[in-house]
Amino acid sequence: MLLAALGGFAGILSAVWGIDLLKTWLGESLLAAGAIHLDGTVLSFTAGLSLLVGLGCGLIPARQSLGQAATDLQTALHGQTAVAGANRLRSLLVIAEMALAVVLLCGAGLLLRSFAQLQQTDSGLLRPEQVLTAQVSLPAERYPDVARVHDFYTRTVARLQGLPGVKGAGVISLLPLQDWGMNGDVELDGHPLPPAQAPLAEFRSVAGDYFRTMGVSLQTGRLIDARDSASAPPAIVINRALVRSFGQTENEILGGKITFGSRHFTIVGVVADVRQSGLDRPARPEIYFPIAQAPTGEGPGQNFAQTATLVLRAQAVDPASLAQAMRRVVQGVDPGLPLYHIETLRSVISASVADSRTNTLLLGCFAAVALALAALGLYGVVSYAVTQRTRELGIRMALGAQRGDLFRLIVGSGMKLALIGLGAGLLAAFGLTRFLASLLHEVKPIDPVTFAGVIVVLGLVALLANYLPARRATSVNPTEALRAE
């Protein structure tokens, strides 16, 4: 219990430092990072658990000692029942530690590979590190209609484009990589589909040079621009996912019409897909309206960007350095109107994978701890076995055994435990990693690369844990070994 208390105290200190380190690693990706701390309940639980573990681990060998003392003297002198039982228990603990380490390492490896795949996923946005974004909300009492909203954005975008170091600027009602948005069923005029087959599209309103600013490439036709005013014929731009939903080619669908309320919107352009709902989700069908023409009060698209996001692309300057200039431009158009959530598009993309990063980091920390415990446990058991077998090793050497023979004997004994634990852990991992399927991106729960990597890592760690005591065993002096008892 004394050892357990000391270990628990050391663990609490490690937890205090570890939590601060975890907050640093996670940063703003963990929304509740500020609420994570050690309180009285956690400390009491941890201290109590440490003492219970110490009590349990002390009672088992104490009970074995009592059982050994109860035997007659002859059995105690010649029998090794209690010792053998203790050795078996230590071996089972090492096997269990190895198996647990395998399961956690497989889980962490899968999440790590999934996160790496996620980071390499094309968002559909070109060089996001050069783009600065900021949200703005227009008060309904000052901007009661589409005309005034459009006028505000037109003047704001024109001034943003005139800033030094700004290559382009635009507006969108909902920034990409947000897990929500307006949507509804759409039909292409002249190509009716059964209700169950009508594509579900998301609706966004844009203004200014939004597509070029964000790096969304034009596939065919034209982009929304200044010609799409309130008095111009209604026009929309759609993405390739919606084109595929209608079963047509990009050139075939160009010029087609989609009806919203009483107005018929002509498809004037097709743009590349953008993963609007997150990097781990496929691109959805989308329709982009000009803010000046966005439907209001008639079916989908009622939100005509009274709350929207301003975007600008920097050229040869750090986009974050343009934040103050962006504020001044907005206040110059409407004094006192605040900007919020000012961040680079790279930060937006990073925040969209925050959950994956957090899961990977936490499970990786648990796996590292389990690996360390397994290595220490294996080292302890093998080292203790070497101490117990000192006399035996001396006799073997006196009878002609070479140091290489002793080395292989010790390493082979320890690696046997490691391999049993490795096999048991792999069997458990095959059954348990399927529960991670919903957290994985383009990685299967049974991933040969990950499992092979875990086998190699654990094999090397186990070999190192066996090597140190085996090396000590080969340095035993036969004469001293024979006098060990």
C-alpha cells in the first residue's frame, strides 16, 4: 500500500502537468478545455483507487505466503508451489498488459491513419492559408429587405478589394465546412423525377468575387457577378454533385431552369464540388444564388444572407494582418457594425477536424501509457526471473553453457509471454476496432498496415524489455552465481 500511495501521488502530479500539456496541444479545438481540471471528487477517487489496488496486490501474495507457511517443513523445503503460482500470476498480468496495449495501439493507429487521410482530403478550396474570413450580422431594422442587404455587401466588397495586399473579396451566406445549412428538394424544369428521387440540395447566397477568392474552380459557363442584379433575369450557379444527381453532363444542364416559388432560375454556370459539411463527408448538391436575387418568403432559400461571412484573399501578405483593415472597412460602411469569428480559412478547416484530432490524441496517449506499462511489466517479470534463476544460470555456465545460450534462453522465455499477449490482443482488436468504424475516414477497421505496424512496434519494445535482463544474465560470474544462495 505504501508503494501504491507513492505511485498514486506521482500519478496525480503527472495528471496536473499532463492536463496543461493536453490543453496546449488541443488548443481551441476542445471547446471545454477551460473546464478540464482536477477537483476534489477526481482526487478522492484516484487516491482511493490507488490504495485499493495496493491492498488487492498486497493481499494476493500475502495469502500465498500464508498458504506456504501452512504446509509441512518438508514440502516447503522441496516444493515450489507458491512460487510457481506467483510466477504464473505475474506471467498472466504481463500477457494481459500486452493484450491491452495491442488493442489500444491498434485503435490509436487506425485513428492516426484516418486523421492523416482526412488532412490530405481535397476540400475544393485553393490555398486556404491565404484567405481571411469574418462573420457579420446585419440588424433587421436597418436592413429589412434584400435591396439594402445587397447594397451593404456591394459597397463593403468594393472597399475590401481596394485594400493593399488584397487580391479578391466576396460574401457567402454560410461558410464552407459548417455542419448545417438550408436545403430542400429541387427539380430541373422539363425533367421531372419521382419525389423519392428528387435531389436534396443546399442553398447558399453569394456576392462579389466569392468563387475566385475561395479558389472554387469554374467547370463550365460563368460565375455570379455584378450583372446578376435584382432587375436581371434570375440566375444560379450549381456544383457538379447536383449535375450528377440529375444524370446529365455539365454542358447539357447549362441553360436549364429550376423553379423556386414563382420564379424560374437559369443555370448559368457549374463549379467544382466543395466539402461544405466537413472533410469527412462527401460533397453535397448545391445551388448558389446571387444575394440580390435570393428567394425570400417563398420556399427554400429564405435566408438572404442577413448573417453572412466576408472573405478576402491576401497577396504577398499575411491574411491575419488584414483583420483591422477589414474592421475599418465595415465600420466605414456602417459605423458600429461588429465583425466576429475573424480567422483564416486554414483555421476554419483545422477546426472542422477538431473532433478527429482530439480522439486521435487522447487514444494515442492511452495507447502510449499502455505500451509503457506492458514494457515495464515484461521487463520486471523477466528481470525477477533472472534473479530467481541466478544459481541455475551459474550451474549451466559451469557445465559448459555459452553466454549466447543463456541470452537466447532468457529472451526466448520473455518473448513467449509477449507473443501470447500479442496474439490475444490481436484477436481482441479484430473484434473491438469495428466499433471505431464511424470515426474512421477512408480506413477500414481491419487495416493490415496498421495491424502490421502495431506488431512491429510491440515486437521491438518486447525485445528491448527482454534484452536488458538477458544481457545482465550473460554477465553472471559462475562462481558468484553458485554462491548466490
